Amino acid sequence: MASKIIVDQLQKSGFTALTLPSANATAGQYLQDNGSGTLSWSTVGGATPRIGQVLQAQKTDVFTSASATWIDITDLSIAITPSASTSKLLVSFTVQGLGTHGSANLAMRLIRDSTAIAIGDAVGSRIQATHGEYIPDAGSYGMHAMSWLDEPTIPATPVAITYKLQGLAASTHTFYINRSQTDLDSTDYNRNVSTITVMEVLV
């Protein structure tokens, strides 16, 4: 019969006692010291950033507005509660939209709760936006797409964070989402879809 030694701690004379884990390891794990002698099982590459939650909001209907001030685009909003205070959040969106052709740019911006993020610098009277597009043809379709790695301050007990998209059209003009300006009932025209996606990056 083979002999075995059963211990809870190991200690070399003059050094800190090493306390062994109370559970078995899984395949590929190794012993890691917390700096105070407590050992635990860890996985190689376990601290590598990885994707946690993935949430998406989809807008399949149309939206129009003549607002010259920022207005929420309905349905393009996501609330996410991070898993940890160290998480980062990768926000991506693809929006089909345009302003009154030949007259107005559709400006869009990304909002975290009530704060505009991912916007350009303030210069004169120019609009601080996340994305913008000027369309010369009323039958055209505009594509707005980008990603932003957000690093919000997350409390030790995380709370929900809301990301949303807002838009405006200059002066007295109109902007259109998921359709062209003319939007004729014809096989030459589309009805499109827009999305916003939030991915939690665990670090």
C-alpha cells in the first residue's frame, strides 16, 4: 500500500507558512500565492481580458424628427449592469439615417446615462457629435457605424449604466432613421434596421 502525507500547511523554517487550497484543482490549473502564504488554484491566462455580457437593442421601424436640439432615437438604448468595478464596456452601433438632403447634416451622439461621450472637441459653433453625415440625394441612405471602448467609473457594487443614441438636424430641417427622405412605396426603396450593442470586457 502506498504511503501519503496529509497536511493543511507547509512551512520551511524561518519562512511564511503556506496554506493549501481546500478544494481540488481542475485540469491545467496551478498553485498561486496571494503574497501572504495562502495558496489557491489559478488558470494560465485567467487575467486576460475577456468578453462577459453582450446586449443588443434593435430598431426595425422608422423615426423622423425636426428637432434642432438633441433628441433620443427611440429603441436605440441599452441598460447594462457590469459584473465588476474593473470592467470596461465596448459600445458599437450601426444606424441607417440621414438629414434633409442637400440642406442638413444628421448629427448623432452617444450618451452614457446623461453624459455625452465619444464626441469631438468643441470648436466655435460646430456641433460636438459622435458621428455625422451629409447626404446630397433625397433617395440616398446614410450609414453611421462605430465602436467606443468606454471606461466608466463603476462602484464596488455595480449599478445599471444606460447607453443611448441621440440625433439632431440643423435649423428647421428633418432627420430620418431606417428610411430615405423620399421613402417612396417602390421596389427601388428600402426600409432598414439599426442596432446598438454593448459588450462587457472583464479585466
